[in-house]
Amino acid sequence: MTDATAPDAVLESTDGGRHFRVRGELGLRSARGLWQQGLQELASGPMTVDLEQVVRADSAGLAVLVAWTRESRTSGQPLSFVNIPAQLRNLALVCGVESLLSLGRPGDEAEAR
């Protein structure tokens, strides 16, 4: 069940440069906008995305990360995920995409390869 008080996820720069964070609920309502925004940012250069402030994620949100990873590999632009919440890591494991996202141990940085 979705918590009505959890805001939709947003992608925002944390330093005015190539470090970003996703904040809020990474789900169906926010997936399309995040997907497009992330692809635009990735076209501009490498990205590090901090996921620590993701309060909840579903398969649509996970699909956004997979799409960004696929674009990273196609374009040759490095993409790293950091501070991956346990719930998102477990969802990736259940969906069988943890190796695609190169998710390391909790606390590790995961880089799309």
C-alpha cells in the first residue's frame, strides 16, 4: 500500500554539478518524469546518484534505474548509485536485476558497468 504522505521522487543536483540525489517515493507516479530527467542529465556527463532519501520504491522505480544503467552502458557515460536503501536492494534481488545494476554490499557504491 502506498503512503499518501510520501512525496513523489525527485532528482536534484546536490552540488550544482554531476552529483544527484533521488528524494521521495520512487514509484509509478514519478517514474516517467525521473526516467526522462535522468536520461537528459546522463547525456550531459557522468552521474553519481545518491538513493539514501528514497523512502520507498516499487518495480516502476527500479525500472528507472535499469533504464539509466542501460543508457549509461550505451553512451559510455559513467553512472554510480550510492547509499542504496535495503528495500530497493531487496527489490532488485527479487526481480533478478541486482547484477545488472552492479549492486554491491550495503554501504558500497554501485557503478553501472
